[in-house]
Amino acid sequence: MLDHSLRQWLDTQADALDRGLLDGETLLSQLAAADVLRHGVAPQLGGVGGDVTDGVEAIAQVASHSLTAAFVFWGQRAFIEYLLQSDNVGLRERLLGDLLSGRKAGATGLSNAMKFLSGIEQLGVVAQARGDGWRLDGQLPWVTNLRKSGFTVAAAIDLPGAQPFVAALPNDLPGLVRSDDLQLLGLQSSNTAAIRIDGAALGREWLIAADARSYLPRVRPAFLGLQCGLSIGLARRALAEAKARLGDGRSVLEGEWQTLNDELKGLERALRDGLKHGHFAAGPVPLFKIRIGLAQVAAEAVQLELQASGGKAYLQAHGSGFARRLRESAFVPVVTPSLVQLRSELRKHGELAA
């Protein structure tokens, strides 16, 4: 699915992307040039066909080389999915081509919205009706793929006295301000920043969905499913690195490696089947469990890589790739929805003991 030039570029630049030593502006164009953004999009819309599971697999393959690149990919591909599932044909026609080609960046500001859907927090952006549109105020504290040369971000917006809605906010909207990049422990070239909105006037042509309460559950399987690609790719790479080192007196780890590998494949299969057959539309609990399981497998796989590598992994000359994967594995549990939030939801549904 990934061509040789993209795999080579990602492997060469992975540490620089993680540490912020490479301008994140170049990342999206590299992904687009290899056509990975087009997986799971119908050919008549500019894609290469398939379904959302093909998007998950593409993100997973990128994540096996660089979680920073996969995180940006997820943001772009999730925004594309919002347009694919929107009733606003005009907005889709206006934005989709540039998103698929990487000329424009799309950011998923719906992490807050997914927490709102679960009753965890209130929406961060509030609207007041103004003529044929709205006045917006509020903030999005953590959004990825806010490319400095321009972006469009999706946001769920509270409209007091009416249904909350979902809209696309262009970066040149007067009153919308992007912060400096957030100072993260890793993934520093991901163009992750905060957005502040003060009195921004938005027209109805930017509407993605008029009823957020019905739209968000519909896109949640794709939102979370695509996000699972991050854990899948990281776990695959760590297991591959561990497997390559199971000789040299470390055969005692083979049973643990096989157990983790089998668990990963089982979770991948469950995710793929659930997305293909629409099983997650009936309720989010099975998907929440898969997301938690994949994050745990990724963390355990990285620790297994450490054990298989021994002290060599702690030497900078030999362990830069491992050190990056260790930081990447620390990010997977906290990306929204975090594992704590997911476990809290499972407890609400009676799926987790108090």
C-alpha cells in the first residue's frame, strides 16, 4: 500500500518529525504524493476505492514508520471522512479535491465533540444566530494538522436553544486565531496547536451537519477506527523489531511475542469486521474495547522490544528508533478519547467493574 519512496522517506525522517527538526509543512505533501490519502474514497470522488478499513490499514502502515506522520494522516483522513458523510454536497465538492491532493490541510477538531457526546465535557465553541449564519466564540485547545500555510478545521458547535451542529472553519475566518505549536514530548512536527475564536462570522455554506447529536454517532466508528491505525502500526513495528532479536539467548521471550502477535491480529480482525459490517453503529462499547486493547498491545510490544534488545536499546547510537517508539507508545493512551475516558464510559455501560 505504501510505495518504496514513501517508506524510505518516513524511515529517514521519523526522528526529525518526532523531535520537530523537520518542517511539518512538507509532511502532508509527501503522503499525498504516494496517494495514501485516497484509500477508502470512491473513485468518482477522486479516491482509489475501498472502504474505511483501507484507510485504517494505510494509517497503520504509515504508523509503523512514524507515528507523527500517521497522526497527521489521521487528522487529514478523518476530516475527509466527515465530508464523505455530510449532506452538504457543495462543501464536499469545494474542499475534497484539495484535501486528497494534500494542497489543503484538514483538521479534526471533533475530539471535544466526542467527549461531549459521552457527557464528559461541554462543547468548546458556542454560536449565536446572525442572519444567514452564526457568530462563533470559544476555543479548541488541542488540534493536529493545523498547517501554518492554511487549514480547515471541523468543530461541533453549541447553539443555545437549538441543536448543536458541526461546521468547517477555514483558517482565514476573521476572529479565528491559531496558537504557536504546543510543546509536546514528541510528535513535534505534527502542527498541533490550539485555536481561539472571538466573534467569528460563519456562513451556512460551511455547515457539515445540522444536527450534531445524530451526525457524531454516525461518524464515530470511522473517527475511532482510523485512530486505531496508530496503535496497530506501532505494535506491528515493535513486534517486528523484537522478533528480529529473539535469537542470541532471548528465546525465552518467544511465547510472549506469539501471544501479543495473536492478540494484535485478533483485535485487527474484530475492528475490520465491525467497520465493514456496521456493527459499531448499534453502540460504541465494542469499539471502545478494541481501542483500549490495541493501545495495551502497542505498549506491551514496545516493552517486549526493549527486553529483546537489552541494554543496547538504551544506547543512543543504537536505540534512536526504540526511544522514539517508547515516546510514541506514551502518546497512544492519552490521545482523545483517552484510555481513562474510554474506561469511564465502559463503567457507565456496566462493562467495567467499579
